[in-house]
Amino acid sequence: MGSSEAVEAVESARAGKSGRPAADRVLSVGADSLDGARPPGGRGLSGAPRHRVVVLALDGLLPFELGIPHRIFGRPVGPDGGPLYDVVTCSIRPPGPVQTDADFAIHVEHGPEALATADTVVIPASYELGPVYEEGRLTPELAAALAHIRPGTRLVAICTGGYVLAAAGYLDGRPATTHWWHSEHFQELFPTVAVDADVLFVDDGEVLTSAGVAAGIDLCLHIVRRDHGTAIANEVARRTVVPPHRDGGQAQFIQRPVPEPEKGTTGRARAWALARLHEPIQLRDMAEQQAMSVRTFTRRFRDEVGISPGQWLTRQRIERACHLLESSALSIDQVARDAGFGTAQSLRQHLMGALGVTPTAYRRTFRADHARLRSVA
């Protein structure tokens, strides 16, 4: 395939991705082994669909980031004990070695044809993207590989992997992020992308991007949470020994990742608030727990956590509401009160804003799975 033909193939595949799937779209998956251009739709032990994740290994990749999808998506299991995802690694070339940014190479057993079997494609960072990073254009070899991706496939980039999605046009007109160190260059190279350098990841439906390195863990856990609910995502986080959700964004890592010792912390106020999420909590109440003025407390809170106290409080209440919707038979009104939203309407507005679903829809999607998991635990 020539250069122009390869690029046209990517353009054609991208053209079929204009529609964005609903949050509860059923994602088909692959069989346990690759067999050419087999259609998705493999089944787990219980007959439930199993989602195939194909990780694209590029020369110059970071081994740590390459391992993130395998670690996170390789851990979730269903009530029958079977995996919820298939995870496969491929290269843009026939099976063989792929050089990392370390002093070793890895052997990849699948070529670019594996991308045609993917329900989700993950592109980890690489330090050898060449014209992709320097000029914002795909090489013929990379364009030909990406042309295998089926329309409707979910696309995920970790760190500078976003350059590949942007060069292929998948990020045109979309919000996205990358490592803060590269954000200005990324925006200059791809002016049609709405770059947000302050967040750990961006979920724009079928296209998701993350900041650098460990933010890839945050994004992959978010995807597991989106697919299967907080109970399964939290279990994966516990087994991986990482927090299920990190507060704040990249801003907390740019200049002062840890507050100066003499400033103390706002941890006592956060613990106090978490113990009474069901009660009305004012900013001055939290400030009083640290014996600070509201202005000083707000500044130090943002320094430590990366977001405002109000944003943090709303996020904790959403997490609490999701947990109750999954694990209890409480009415929506009671969940709203226990999570601190007061009314079902307020809960609905916040959940729609954060997750794009109503409380009823969220419970219908995740509560049955959570109940089955508890029954086999």
C-alpha cells in the first residue's frame, strides 16, 4: 500500500466514526486467540461478551506505559471468575522485536491485523514518533496499520500516544490532553484540538486521552469503571495498590507537587467532611477544622488537591451516590439525601453532568453485576 493510499484508508475509517456511542453501548469482543479478520463477539465462560483491548506497541515505547493496559484490563473478572477483557499487543509490522526507550527490546507476537479485532485500541507513549511528533503527520507504515481499525472502535491514548490519534485526525474538534511538558507543542502542532493541560485525562466518548505515565493508570481505571461500575474498578485498584480515583489534575505536579512543610495540610478537613457527606457542609466549616481563614484554606486546599474544596466535595458525593446505587436498595431520594445532594433532582443533575446518565440508569446498569459479584465472593 502506498503512502497516499494508506492515508486515504485512515481517512475512510475515520469518516465512519462521526457518531458517538451512548454511555451504555454494548461493546462486542473477540475470541481467545487471533484468527485473521474474525469478527468481534467472543464470549466468556458465562456466555457474556468479552471486550478486546489491542495495545499498539511503537518503537521507542515506554515499558511502564505499555504494561498499564495489561495490568488494569487484565485484572477484572466477572461473577464466573472469567476475565472481562482480552488484552492483546500488536506492532505496526509483522511479529518481531519492538525497541523500547530502555536498553532492551520486546518481542510482539501480533502484527497490525490485530487492530481489526479490537473493541478498544490503546496507544501508549513513544519517544521515537518521528514525523508524527515533529510534523504532525503519519508515516505510511503507521497509516497503513491504523487503517485496520474498524469504525466505532474506542480509541485511547496514554501521554504522547495522543500525537498518533491527532495526526490521524481522530482528535479534530475534540477536547484532549497530553503530558503538560508537551502541551504547548501539541496545541501548536494540532490547532483544531482543544488541549486541556490541567487534567489527568479526558473522556470524550469513544476517544479518550491521558496525561503522562501514571495518568494512564487513572484513565484505564476510569474506563473499567465506565464499563463495569465502581465496585469492579475499585477492586482492580486495590489489587494494583493504587487509589481508585486521584483528586486534582496535572497542575499539582508542575511546580509544587507537595506543599511546603510549614504550610501544614488540609487532610483533617477532608476527613471531617467525608464523615458527614450527608450533612450540609460550608466552606467555612471545613476551614474551621484547620483553624484557617476561608481564603487561606482555599488556597492551600487547591495547592494540595489540585481542585477547589467545592469541586472536591461534589466529587466525593458523586462517588458516594454511585456506591449506594450499586450496593443498596435505597430509593433515589434516600441516596440523594445520604450522599448530601438533598433531592433526587439535584442528584440527577450532578450525575448527568459527571457521568452522562441518570441515577436510575446507573443503578440498572451496575447494581445487578455488583450483586452477582458479592454472591460469589
